[in-house]
Amino acid sequence: MNLAPITKKDLLYILILWAIVILIFYPLFTAEYVYTDEIVQLWRYNEGSHFQMFLPQGRLITEKLFQWLFSSATTIHDITYIRLFSLAGWMVSIPLWYVAIKRIVARENLPEILTFFSLLFLVCSQQFCIYVSWAACLELFLANTAGLLSGYYLYIAISEWKINRKKAIYLLVISTIAAQVALFSYQSGFGCFLLPFLLHLVKEGKLNRKILMGGIVYILMSGLYFVLFKISLNMVQAGADTRTDIVINPFGKLKFLLQKVMSSSFRFNYVMNENNKTGKIFYRVLFGAWIILNFIQQKKNTIGQRIAYPFIIVLLWALIYLPSLLVKENYASNRTLLALNLSVFFLVMNSLIEVISSERMKKMVVIGICTLFVINAWYNFHKLFLEPITQEYRLVRNYITENYRDDIKRVYFLRPDENFFQRAYGITRSWDELGVPSTFFNWVPDPFVKQFVFEKTGDRKKAESIETVHLLRSEIPGQYLEPSGTLEVDVEKIIMDKISVSTTAPGKGKP
């Protein structure tokens, strides 16, 4: 099979993508903060610890990565280097994604511009922002890239089967290995396996042998993973996390997919709260408009094939999101949606590009949309995530380190409400990832306080002896007297006092 060669223009596009990543995420090199699970992992994965967070969830490779990286970290500042590890992983992955998508696009005779367009969408996505700015997601570059490459190699193997069977078997073996790497890193990342077959479906507009083969192998590789996962648990004599319990509820899960999950995928990286009614209306209108447009464009197919096409797409979405649809938990967090979001991007943007007849107009539209993607990605990272999180971290850390005394044995920690940043800064909250205080989550205060005391005193045993009593600030009925030997940490008050000072000082505005 002839593969599209990589040209100097392609290398230039890859350099542009790298430059955009640096332009948006350069603060990661110097910013110091800690976000939700990161503090648990820093405190618990200390050298010599037998702590295991991901093995019971079926993520053996991730477990090994976290044990290696976090056991080498001592301070919160060290987490910076772990985030840079994730960023470097994505910088290496970008050319792999580019080459794979370019060759599929070329083979399917889809618009050439779709390759760069889709990669820019990826690096500007909410998912990419979360993957590189949250060390708790450091494995996602491996999971998603391995998932894509697994599907890509199978896509080639199917085409090679009648021409060079030995080569096809070799590619199938590579595909199988890459699939298990993806699944043992982060199960949702394996959904990227189906992107090559979705692009083939975009071109054909109907179900065929190649798409069926892709879906069948996808299910078989998932089944192989499940067997290996159970074997791995038996080998280490560990029990599975209840979050991995399988629930068979086709109609309930289909409703969850179409009402909750896909609503996020049709927003094209514009952050809205998951319960936003405008976002749900926008999703339905855009999805409906695409169905009508696509029906008109597929003139080569029969009426029956054109009617069936949206249903095939929904089935493919269900397969892409299968790992999350099989488990008990219904939580469509942004970090699980990369494959689905890219699938929607390919469907909608290909239809948009095809409807524009002028090549000059196509370039202008793509450049305009790309510019909006970059601006939006910068805003998402800097304003919705980094600025409020770094201020929360700095202010609370300073308060604890300034007020901690050796005689303090207990800390009363008043957690902010989930929507506190929304009230304080006027920003949007999305799931547990953007626009939400790190200290809102009930598993954060205890390791948060202990780590600060440890870094202040250098005495881990003293830090471990601190008792942290935490509850939401909204749960406090009124003022109460602190017992002697305690420290009260009221996160909302600490931050609001700073905001009040900043807004009343001459020449100052809201931070």
C-alpha cells in the first residue's frame, strides 16, 4: 500500500503545532500549584510506599508510571517536572498523530487541510489542556496515542491482507500490543482506535467490510484486555475498584451517551457547565443541521443508506465510549472525551469544508476557525484553570505556613463550595476539571495540610500526626470557638479577603 510521503510543508505544520502548544502552555515551566489528586499522589507515593491507586482500576502501566515519577518527587514544586513529562510526551506524540491522520486522509481522498485542522483542534482542546496541566492525567498521551496507532495499524493491515499477508499479520501484532498499552494506561484512550475507521465511514457514507472488521477487532481487543486485567489482579492478589464494575443497561447508557456525553462533544472546546441548557440546545440544533447537510451531500448513496448513516454514527460513538458505558459510573468528564470530540470534529468540519466550493474561501474559513480555537484554548488554560488555581494554592499555603505552630495538633479545614470560583471570579465550571477549587474535594485537605507542614518543618512524622477535620463551608451553621491547639483554614475567607483588598486598592482590579 502506498503511503503519503511526509513533505517539508508537513514538517512546517508540525513545527507550527509545537509553537502553538508552547505559546499557550509556557507557564507550566514555572507555575507552582497542586490540583486535586496530585496532592494525594505526592503524599502517598513517597519512596518505599506500597500505595496503589490505579492497579485496581485496570491501569497497570499507569500505576508503574506514577510509582516511578511521584516516588521521586518530594515537594509540590517537583510536580512541575511531572507535568513537563506529560507535555514532552504530547510533543513527541503530535508528529505520530499527524502522520497517521495525514495518511488516512490521503488514502480516503478527504480534504488535505483536514490533517492540520484536526491536529490544531486537538492541541487546543479542553482535553489537551487537562492532560498537560494536571499531573494526575500524565498517562493520557500514551493511552490516546497508543489507541490511535493500534487502530491505524489495523486499518493498514486490512488493506494489506490480500496483497502481503505476512506484513498484514505483523501489523496486526503491533496493533494488538498498542491496544493493550492504551487499555492498561487509560481505558477511554482506546476509543481513538476507531478514528481511522470513522474517517473511512465519513468518505464512504455507509457500512462496509473494513468498518465491520474494525469494530469486531476493537471488541475482541477489549475482551482480551479484560481477561489480562483479571489475571493481573489475581497475580498481585488485589481486588478490582468498584468503579470498574460492569453494568449492562443498553437503553440507560444510550440515553446517557446522547443526552450528557455528546452534548459536550458538540461545543468544540468552548467551555460550558455540563448542565447548561443553552449548550444542550446548541448540541441538538447543530447535530440536526449536520444530519440534514450530510443527507444532502451524500448523493452517491441511496436514500436508505443516507437515512441509516446517522444511526451508524451513533453506534460508532457508543463503541468509542464503550469503556465508560460498560462501568457503573456515569461521569462524562472532559478527560474521557478526546476520541469522541475528534470524531465529531471530523464529521462536522468535513461537511463544512465540502460545502464551500472556493479554495480561497476554504482557507479563510479554516484560518478563522483555527484562530478562534487558539484564543479559546489560551483562555481556557489561563483564565479558567491556571489563574484561580495558582492563587488558591499560594494564598492557602501562605496562610497555613504563616499560622502553623509546633503545638498545633488539629486543623479545621473549611472547604469552599464547588461553584466558589464562579462566584469569586465570574468564570465557568466544567465537571471537576475547569473552574473548580482544588480544595473543594473531600480527599484534598488532609494530604494538603500534611504536605505543607512537612515542607515547612522537614519532619514527615510530625506532618503525619496532624489531624485534619474538614467540611464544606456551607455546612457550618454559624461561628464556633476553636479549641486550643487548633488551626482553622477557611479557604473562601482567605481568598475573598485578598480579592477585597485587591479591588479596593488604588489602581487595582479583580485578580
